[in-house]
Amino acid sequence: MSSLIKEEMQRLLFRPKGQHLKELIEIVESAERRHFLCVSVAKRDTVRITVIKCVRSGTEEKYERLEEWFLKDLVLLDGKDSETDEPRFLMHFEAVRSFTAVSCASKYTLARALVSLSSKHHKRSLQLANFDRTYVQPTSMYSNRGDCMVLMQICVYAFNLLCLSLCPVP
């Protein structure tokens, strides 16, 4: 479902402004409408973070930009608590903005995208607080490809354990 929303937002909101939508997550803002936090890149390598409201009119959905910041202005991304499954996080710009993702996995997806885009387009590492770095920072095997790479890494470890357990002991 989110890939269809992403394609529609790309077509209606981002492509006309010369931007490419890199990542979006659904956030909890108000009970009556859906909201999304989007990360896009313009042609001049300008990375923007945008809050989008989804407004349903009849059978059609329309999208409206509510707030927008530049990634270069993001001082700190605070996950609030790395020890629990907490979907809330803070983004420190000139003012601190609080968000609640629909899931903790969405929060980490956004964090991975922002870390990757910050190092690629701004040549600096994004300051993180209260995130489990093993799920955010790239390692030798996990190279910013999201949850599939983490799952693959777990499968490789499990396969190695299985092979070791089947080996005869001399």
C-alpha cells in the first residue's frame, strides 16, 4: 500500500517541483486524517523533510504540504528510547519537533534514510541519540538497504549455527 501512496505522491507533489521522493513513513498527527513524513531530494542535492496531510474528497485523495525543513538544518535526531519499542522521536531544528511513527520499524526506516542522505549529500554524519546503532548505521554487510539486509544477516547467522550443530564432533 505504501508503495502506491509513494508513487502517487511522487507524481502529484514531488515531480512537478523537480524533487525525487526517497522515503516516506506514516505518522500519527490527528485522528481524522492520515499524515506522512517524507524525505525528498531536489536536483541541486537539496534534501527536504516534509509533513504531508492526506485529504480525502469523495473517491479521490489529495495531498497537502504542511511543514518543510532542510536536512542540513537538522541538528539531532532523537529516538527517545532505544531500549523499548517506542515509535516516538524528536527532530531538532531551530525548534524541536515531536513525531510519532505508526511503528518503531517506520521510525528506524526514516533514520536509515536520513543517515544515508546526510552522508551522501551533505558529507557529514547525522547526529543520532537514543537509537540502536546496529539497525541504523551501515556495517560491512548491512549497507543501508533496509530491513531485508538485517533479515538476510540473521538468516546467514542462523544457517551458520545450523551447519555447526550438524558437524560431527571429533
